[in-house]
Amino acid sequence: AVVFVLLAAICFATGSLWGMSAVMAPIVFPLGAAIGANPLLIMAAVISGGAFGSHACFYTDATLLSSQSAGIDNMEHAVSQLPYVDRMAHLGIHGIGSSKRSDFQDARAYGATILSARQIRAMGAQKVLEQLPQGGRYYVTIDIDAFDYSIAGGTGSPMLGGLLYDEAVDLLEGIAQLGEVICVDLVEVSPPYDDAAGTTCYLAARILADFLGFITKERERRGER
């Protein structure tokens, strides 16, 4: 804990990650060995402490590169890393993955809503939407492998039993009506794995077009630009 806090503070002050970690490692490893500390824990403290301090700093090289790439200033990037997410919802879980039972328990203990594709199908879109925060600001990220293999084979881990197009569209339309959608992204589409008709790519484009249409329609209804 001491090593983590010390590295975090130094890296925040200097704006350096690997430089300070490289300097501190030869110092703290012998000290840890002298008191019988686990070397793996020391390494973890050095790396995680340095990363924490570096990313929290608003003038580090990582912040500068990230903010310039995104076209924003350093402070905007630094503020974006503050813990402002209230709740998360994972909709459409299905198939075989690497998550353990404890991962689901930890997520639910944090307050996350987790519903499988089968649960969503049994509940219906309206019941699912009632479990989401009402009137909030929403960041929506869509993983294409949440969809069923029959319509989304062009991804790295296609699975049977996923969401179908109409089910996803009903959910997205409802989310647009719940509150303000501030951002949306869609990930995991892999055109080389897609079929000859480009079904997955078409699905991805259609889902985004539909969702943007729902968002625009709601903003017009509320008198927003």
C-alpha cells in the first residue's frame, strides 16, 4: 500500500509513468525482499500506482496524446476520468464466456443490472426498461456479439441465443425515450468474418441508424436542437 500511494503521488507530480516506475523498482524490490514481501505484489503496486498517478495527472504524456487525438484540451480529458457513472446495465448476456460467478456477484453488488437475452425475451422490452434509471443521461455501447449468430456471425465470438433485431430496436427506442443519450458506440464487427451478403455489417449500420433516428426524434419532441 505504501509503494502504491508513493508511486501514485510521484507520478502525478511528475507526469511520468514508466520513467518513475523504472527508477523506483530497483529501490523498492530490495526493500521488499528484506522484509519478506511478495515480489509479485511489489511489482503490481509499482505498475498500478504509477498508472493511477499518471492517468490522474492533467499534463502527463498519456493525457496529452489522448486529448490531442480526441481534439479536446487536457483538463477535459482529465475530468472525463472522474468517477461519474452512477449505474450500469448489461443487456443481452448469453453464450459461453470467461466471466466467473464472482464477476456477476461483484457487478450486481455494485448496482449493475444484468439480464440475459433469454430473460429479456421472456420479460419484454417494457419490463426491462423499467429496471433502468429513469430520466438520466445514458452512454450506450453496443457489442455486436450481443446479437444472435444467425444475424451477427461477423464477429470474433459469435454465439447462438442472442438478441434479434426487433428486440434490440425496441430496447434502444425505449432508452432514447427514458432520458438523454449523450454517446453511443458499436464495437466488435469484423468484416473478414462476415458472410458473403455482409449481414453483420448491414445489421450494425441499421442499428446505429435506427438509434440515431430515435434520439433525434426525442430531441425534436422535447424542443431540443
